[in-house]
Amino acid sequence: MGIMDIKENHLIKLIKKYEKRSTDTIRGIGDDGAVVRLKEGKYVFAQDGITEHVHFEFSFTKPYYVGKKAIYVNVSDILSMGALPLYFLVTVGIPEKLTSTEIMDLYRGINAAAREFHLKMLGGDTIATYSDFFIDVSMIGILKTDKYLGRDGAKEGDLIALTGYLGESAFGLKVLKDGIGRAKKTLNRYVKRYINPRPPFELWNELMKTNAINAMMDISDGLIIDLERMMNESKKSAKIFMERLPIPNILKRLSLEELALSGGEDFQFLFTFPKEKLSAIENVKRKGYVISIIGEVKKGRGVKLYENGKKKEILKKGYEHFNV
């Protein structure tokens, strides 16, 4: 059955079964707005969308994983501010080519990702579109730190750190585009990172306990461009070292270091902290988490990359929308 054969009211009924009711939700899905009883505190609001042919291709992924990804990218933004995600609204633009089964698969993915972080869906909108599929999520979280983190808190002398590895998602997309994934099962790890880019929530939790972080953001468009954005907001510059960057060996063997620096969609956390807090960060690493100290915050502006003591030219910074 095509999606255009389903009436909107019936679709809402199907979606409503994924609503997670609780005592703080007074009115959820099914009305013109949601009513929530909020606790005292500071709240963070985030909104991010993903669009077919820009952020994904249905030839490389399934609606289930598109639904999960839409939640993940917003969770990542909320966490980056030092907040715990609580509620979300979701708007879906549905083209005629998608079947009702595929749409319900999408919402199963949304629900699966929401359950991972104990999120409550409050509602949203479903729209018939005669162009490409899109999904847009608005999310609310409550601040768990004394001060929000964000991009503008980096201090001169701070160390710059990064969770996880660079370029895994971008390399996974390359594997899919080049059609080499089936031939080499060892590459499945990278394909999975592209299809299912879950932010490292457990590691984030450990970092929050240190009370050491001055600034934080997620890597969504590429390390260099995102670090540059952080430095611009903090009115500082960054000095980073190529040999310290957590680039997987396979990318190095294939001379894909530039892809690792600019590929984006890693959804790892980039953060700065005072040098005197290094022992607290090292304690988190000793629990088995991957954290790399990649550089230092300096006076000035921009990002300077060094390799073997020499300044290295940055040819490509990362992904930019509307880059004309």
C-alpha cells in the first residue's frame, strides 16, 4: 500500500502507539500542541533535520536507520551543550514513492533510538511532499552541568581532546559508494558507523562527572571546520598535531587522511579542558574509553595543523551547506 492511500488520521493512530506516556506529559500526540510539566532547571533546545540525497541515500540505508539517525543527530547536539535529552517533536516529509510499511519502519527506528536515551515523543507533523523525503526533529534537554558547555567556552591554554576515531562514517560511505563492502567483511565496522552513528553517550556521562570541560561540540561536518567554528565562537585559535589525531590505520594505508579530517558525521565529541584537569580525563580513558589529546587552545584565530613539527596546509576543511 502506498503512503498516499493512508489517511492522515490513520497514520497518526499508527504513530501514537510509539508515544511513551509519563506523569510529566499532560497531553501528548493527537492535539494541536503538547503540554508538559517541566521540572525546575535550565533547558536546552535543539533542532536538526536530515534530507534524502544530502544526508543519506535510500539505496545505502533503510528507513529504520534513517529514523534512528534523525534522533541521534539531535541527541548529539543536546549532549554537546552539557544537557540530558528529554523530549522531542518530529516532522516527516513523505514522498509518494514510500510505502506505508517503510514509513512504519521509519517510526520503529525513531522509537528504538528514543528508547536508548529514555526520550519521550510529544508529537510533530506528517506532510505529503512531492519532492525528496526529509525528517526534522526538535529536541529539549535539561542542563546537567553548572554552566552550559557549547562552543564559546574554550580558554587559552586549554587542551583540545576528541572522543573516538575520525573518518569512520565518511569511510563507510565511501565503501558503500565504491561497492567494496561485500567483498571485504572487515569494512563492515565503517559501514555500520555511517548507517548507525550513535553518539558515545556512556563516555559523555563519564566526562560530565569530571566537571573539567570548558567547551564542547560534536563532529558533524568534519574536524577542521567544526574546530574552527568552536575557536571562532571562543575568539581563540587552535594548534593541533597530525600525529595525535585518532585516524584508523586503514585510512592511513589508503592515504585517506584528508577524508578523516573533513568527512564529517562522526558524531564524536570535540572538547577543551584546563591542563590541570588532565588527570581527570586520563581516569576516564583508563575505564576503556577512547580519548585523544590532539592540541592546545592559543591566542588568535583559526586552526593550525602541524605534522612532524612543520605547519601543514589544510586543503579541505569539511562540509558546508550552501557552499557556492
